[in-house]
Amino acid sequence: MVKLSDIQLNLNNDFSFILNEYASLLEKATDEEAVLDKNSIEEQVEHLIELMAIRDVKRLPYDSITAKVIAFNEKADDEELSESFYYLMNEITEVLIVIIDNFEKKEIFAGKTLSSISDKKKYSKSIIAFYKLLEHTKLASLQYKTLYQKTKKEVSDIQSNIDKINNEAKKASSTLEEINKLKTSIYTDFIAILGVFSSFVFVMFGGFSALSSTIESIGRANISMAKVVFISSVLIGFLITVLYSLIYWISLIIGKQLVYKTCECEKRCRNLIHLISKHRFYLFIIGFCLLFAIVSTFLIFKGIY
């Protein structure tokens, strides 16, 4: 039965020294030679029991024991060291059995005979306290292996799944962004096609219809061929200018080069050669129209029909 005085003693006691000594005993699991040295293990166990007897320790705090065990297991977290740890636990258990046998049958502890009843009672309580310490160590180690590591693995798996989901979400977002860009591009291309087609229809069916009517009227009025060529050149130049202006305006709206070529100048280009090269197709056609207009004008002034 636990007494209030024992609880008060445990609360007021500092167990850090004993726990550090016990941690050094557990560290033997990391040394292959030390874990096989049964005499050294026995001496250290007897030393711990002696410390408990001197300080009248009936039990050590379970949370402190668990912290020491987890700290050790985190440092020695592989299969080979785990086997070494379990072997050390078995060795300590066997040593404790020998100590208890000598204590019960021969009234001997650590090579010395216990004559007084108070010493027997004191060491008896300390041996029981060490046994509780050993059993809780085994329990804490088992909990670490079965619960802590399992939870750690599950958390790692969950984090891995979250990372995969995040990557898939990023890919989906990237794909959606590409689809939006493609959709926008389709819309702009559609607008460009409609615009170009409308411009073409407007010029071809409207402008050239007017041109043919004008030429037909001129033909009926018995006007010279030079004048017909002059008027036709001017009208064709005007229609080409309107058509080019419409297409150029549409290309500026959708941000694509339809009828012109840009230069590599970073700022606004004012280079005459670049400007001519930019609109070379338009200038080429207008140049022909202008040439025919000049030639026809020359013929008109010379009176050549």
C-alpha cells in the first residue's frame, strides 16, 4: 500500500543522478563488448540499487523513465541496436534474479552480508524499486516500438500523401492555366479570323464593286486608257490602304503580327529602314499603284491616249 509519506518523499526527491546512471547502463547496448560483459552489468545494477537504498527511493517517476528510454531509442533506432537493447534487458533481468537469490537465500548484497533487519528492509525496497524501473523500461521501449514508431510512420505516410496531392494539385493548376491560355488564344484567333474575313469581304465585295462600276462608267464616257489606269491605281491604292489598316488594327488588338514584321529594338523604333521593313508588303503594293499613277499622269500630260 502506498503511503502519503512515500509520495511526499518522491515529490521532494531529485532523481536526475540515478536516472543518468541508469541511462549510462542503457548505453551499454550500443557497445558490443560492454553488452556481453555480465560482471560489469551486475556491478552497475548493484550500484544503482545501492543509490536507491541510500536515498530511500521506492520508485522512480514513470515520465522520467519514459523520457530516458525514448531518448535512447531515438539515438539507437535501427534493427541491430534494437536486438542489442533487448539482449541487455535480458542480461539485466538475469543479473537481478541472481541478486534476489543471493539476497533471499544468503542474505548477501554486492558481496556483503546484511546482518541488521533495517538493512534487509532497506535493500529489499530498493531491489523492488529497481525491478519496477526495469519493467517500466521494457514497457516504454515496447510502446516506443509499437505506438511511437507506428504513429511516426503513419504521419510520414500521410505527409507523403499530402505532398503527392500538392504536386498533383500544382500539375492540375498548371494544366488549367494552360487550358485558359489556350482558350484565350482560341478566342483571339477566332476574332482575328472574323476580323480579317470581314475586312476582306468589305473590300472585295464593296470596294471592288465600286471600282468596277467606276471603270465601267469611265469606259462608256469614252475616256482615254491613261486616265482609266490613273483612276484605277488611285482606287486600288485606297482600297489596299483601307484593307491593310483594318488588318493592322486587328493585329494590334489581339497582339499578333498578321501583316507586319517587328524589329528587335527595345524602345519605340524610329529607324526609317526598320519602319520600311515593318510595312514592306503594303509599301510594295502601294509602290506599284503609285508607279502606275505616275506613268498614267505623264501620258495624260503628253497627250498620249
